[in-house]
Amino acid sequence: MGVRGLHGFVGNACPSVCTVVNLKEMAEKYQIHHPGCTPVIVVDAMCCLRHWYTPKSWVCGGQWLEYLSILQDFIKAFNTAGIKLVFFFDGVVEQNKRHEWVKRRLRDNKEISRIFQFIKTHRQQPSRNMFFIPSGLAIFTIFALKSLGQETMCSLREADYEVASYGLQNNCLGILGEDTDYLIYNTCPYFSVNKLCLDRLITVMFSRENLCHSLGLNITDLPLLACILGNDIVPEGMLENFRQKCLSGYPFAKQNNDKRTNTILAVADYIARVLHSQQGVKDLQEMLPLGRNKTQFCRGILSYLLPGQQSPWLLEISSLETSDKQEVTMCSDPEILQIAKKQHIQAESYLVYNILRSGEIECSNTLEDEFDPELPGQALIYRPARQHIYSLLLEDNKDACNSCPIIKEWFVYFGNQLKHPELVQPIQLDIPGGTPSLRTLWLSQEAGVQSQRYDTFLACFHLQTEREELQALDNSRAALCCLLLYLLGQVDAFSLEDVNAFIAQTLCLQGKSVAQLSGLKLTHVDSRAVHLGSLFVRGLTTLILANNACGLPFRMDDLMAWKMFDGKLFQQKYQQSHRGCPVEELLEGNKCWLTEFQNLKSLICKACLKNNRALQSRQRGNEFIRENRRWDSSFQRPHQSHFAPSFHNPNQGHHWRGFGPGSSRFETGPSGRGYKSEEQNQKKRRFQHTPRWPR
């Protein structure tokens, strides 16, 4: 993120930019100069996730209770010093940064492949230099911070802009993050989270004033410098020739500097020496070989201008202003859209506003094994549920043909090159009397509506017939069963041992402290259990989406990962279960859990029998040996999707998953089966089974 190479440059070539500061002392001085005001640090939370996630185990699916404790300690350290924290999360990927988002996701896929190769080779978690944040970490961090009483916000545009704006408009003590864009914005001071020593509240402050002094620039020149060097909006290659021209004409290049350092110095020198002394923007327009990229370059500069700020380097203004017109939304009800927007900004919902506003959503990388042919990507497994949720959210926006608008999905999974969004057709829910409106689910206070919310939630996962049994359970246990039943309906390779492991670890989790979970030792790490752990956590985020869409039939706290999942504990239970350990050993000899275990398992088994799903035993005690052989023989084999072929839609210029040419009778669903049309499936389709993936 940010400006290419600028962090390294200020650290190595401009030491005056970096100053060690004590945040507690800065807060005390702030209160002297602003009596009665609380010093506030605005936190770019997305930059901090890697810094916050310090549990030693990261590959198993997340040590969520440990992580919650770490966040508590982080908040306490600042509160003790009298500093209030305000957290911002990315709420959207802007279109002019989509190419950069895609590039990073494809790069991360390669990293994930290497992680699984290491696990299969060594049967251990890789070292921290291969660290990849657990799947769903950003989503659960939002709800964790809110549960800890923190002011937490989701952005309506790129988060770094809103962080910088908030810091400036609220006279904040500073910004905590790790993004060189905060050196470019003309806002409050920028502190490094990577250099933060929490126990003493000491970190490094980056001074944009000192940066300008070192380079001979004005603060208003920094956006121009950033765009010439390359950032998330202006690709680095766009102005490569211009940078080379600056470098070749720079007389002070030093041999002991790396090329990037000399390039930054040369570009800054060109701005200060040539452009300042001539006609400024007119000369810039003649010298930069922008051509058709002129608007993109101007948008890059404009992206750094906070409310009320201007730049002397904007080449065009009128075309940018006219293009920022009121966008057309997917939702026809202004009040519903406003409610969704408010919940989005206050970080109380997940994806709902994005769906209602633009009909375009994304999901980042998941720790999944592309060479496990039995476990498809979570993006595809949970798509049928999402299709029902889309239909629920867009029920009041059907066209003349009674069809909901198409949703554009940017979901990362192996085999998806992300060259374009996948166009996903919403699928109507099977609810007697029809799908309730969002006004009913979100706004109505009438008796019986909460029951209607619960029914609608279950319908999203085809679990209406299990309503009585599920409602008799504690909410977290009911959510666990909903998720396991959905997975059993979607993935044939999901076995009895897998179910036992998930139930046992959820029960055992309730009796363990953070210290006990942290001290838990694993003899080895199983790659399939890693995949299943990530799959489960992503399933919880799907439950959260459905819960938001249905008007909160569950308390959001009941769906949190730390209530029902711990990665290391699941690894332990998975290995025990697949070795054939008795239930008493799985439950660590706790007789109190035995009855609950049997009740939950009985509910799941009965539901499977009712829906003709054979829940089979399939122990994998020696799976590692077979796994290594399969890995050796298939590692170089390109990914082959076992899902439906994509149909080209000539009208949209994208690939269409679902109804293709001549497919009026059957829809080929994302899990590779033929789905009958809704009219033919009103009574029969509760579970949508996948085929048994080839071994």
C-alpha cells in the first residue's frame, strides 16, 4: 500500500523524517494545549492486523480467544495513558484500485500454495516469515473491537482517505498505521504501528514537514511526487520513462544509494528545480507523457486532497467533477438504504450495504489447499447460501421478468484469475407465504416478527425442517449446527470424524482459559484440518451476513469465532477423531459435555437421514502418507475446477455462472450439480449436495 519505496527511502536516506516519540508524553502535552479535550489516535485497523495477531499458531484457523485478549491489552495500554482510539476498516474496494487489489490477491494465492506445500512436507506450521493472517481476521476484528466498547467505523471509500480526513477534522493526536500515503496526506502526525513498543507506548513518528525540507518541496507537492513514483491508483509502470528522464538529468546521484533512492531524489529535484521555476502545471502537462492516462493521473492527485484542500498540480478539474455524479443503487427504498448505510459506517453489518448500494462485493484470500480435490473453495461452497441472501436483500427490486438484479462477486479461490467479476444470480428462498420484505424484517416491532426472522435465516441454508430442534438449543450451539448441516449438504467428503471434531472442540473450548489454549501443544499439523478450519471460519462470516440480512434473529455475539472455534484445539480434536479415539477422550473426560455432545450429534445425524445424506465414517489416521504422495504427483498439475463451466454472456462481456445458453430447465450450480429450477424445487430442495470429488 502507499507510495512505492517511500518507507525504505525515509528510513535509509532521510533519517530526519523518522523521530522516536513517546505517545503518553505527547498526550499529556496535547491536554495542556487543549484543556478538556481527550487526545485521540485514529487507527488504520487494516494496517494493524499483522501487528495485532501475535498468537504463535496462525495456520490452524485462528486462535480467537487469544487474539481477543491481545486486543484487550492493546486498548488498555492506550486508555491507561488517557488516549482514546478510533478504529477504521476498509468498507469498499474503489474501482480505480481494483487492479491493485487483484494483483495482491493472486500474489497471496501463491504464498498460500507454498504454505500448504510446507505443511505437507514437514507436518508443522511454517515459521513467521511465511506468516499469513487467519481467514476472516478483519471481519472478526471489527466485531471484537465493538464488543470491547471501542468506536469502530467502516469506510465508504478507501479507508486511508477517511482516516486522514478524520484525523484532520477532529484535530487528532495522530494516525497509527503503516502506509506511506499518510506521509502524503496533509493531516495530523503519522505514527508507525510496526515500530510500536506497547508497554512503553514508544514508536516512530514520520514527519512530512521534514520530508519536504529534505527534498526541497512544499507539502502541496507531495501528491504529485507520489503519483509520479507510483501508487495504488497510478501504476508504477505508467511513468517509468519520465522517472528515467529525471534520473538521467540528476547530477547528484550517489553510487552508494540504491536505484529507488536516487529515483526519488531525482524526481523531487525535478519538481523543485524545474517545475517550481517555470509555469508549473502547464509545463507538467507538456512534460508528462500521459495521453489517455491524464484523467487517471489527476484522480491520483485528487485522492490525496482532503476536504477543503487544493492542489496546484491538477491538470483537469471539470471532467473529474462531472464524473462524480450520483450513482444508481440496487435498492429502490431510500429508507432501507439509509439504514444499511448507517449500519455499515458504524461497523454493525457485513457486506449488506455493498450489496444494496452497488451489487458488487469481494472476499479476500482464504487458507485453502488447491490440491485437495475433495474440498472446494469456500467461495463456491457458500455461494448457494449467498444467492438466497442476495434474493432476500433484493426481493423488492425485481424487474419485469420477476428477476432480482445480478450480483458481481470478486471472491478469491484457486482457479479464479479475477479477470472480471463472476455474475451471480440470486435464488428465491423457499418460504411459505413468500419472502418477507426488509421493512418487515428490519423495522417491524409486531409480535411474531422475531420468529419470522429466525425462519428466514434458516431458509437461507435450507434448514426450515430442523427449526424446532435448533430453536431449543443455545444460540451458539444452534449456529454451530446450522453451519455443520450446511457443510454436510454441500460437501460429500465431510465425514463423521469431522463432525465429531468440530462438536468436541466447541464444547471443550468453553472450559479453557487463554493461557491453556496458548499452551496447547500439537505433535504435528494436518493440512486438511487447516483447510477445514478456514472453511468453518468463513462459514461463520456467512452466518453473520445472513443474520444482518434477516434483521438479527441471533445476537451477533453468538456468532463470533471465539465462542465456538480455536484453531489449535480443532487440530487436536481432528487428529484424535481420525485416529478413532473414543468420545470420552475427545471430551477430555468431562461427563457434563457427553450428553450435550450426543444431543448435538443426534440432531445432525437425524437431519442428514431426513435429507438422504449418508454421514459416513472415514478415518484418516494415515492420511499424511497418502497426502505426501498425492502432493508429489500433483504439485505441478494446473488447477482444474470441478465446478460448473462458465457460460459467456455476450451482453455483459463477462462469464456467467448459472443459466447458460439453452439452460432454461436446469441451472448448473456452483457446486457442480444440476439444480432444478425454483418451481420444481419448492418442496424438495433443502440440501444442495455436491458430487463426491475425485480422489
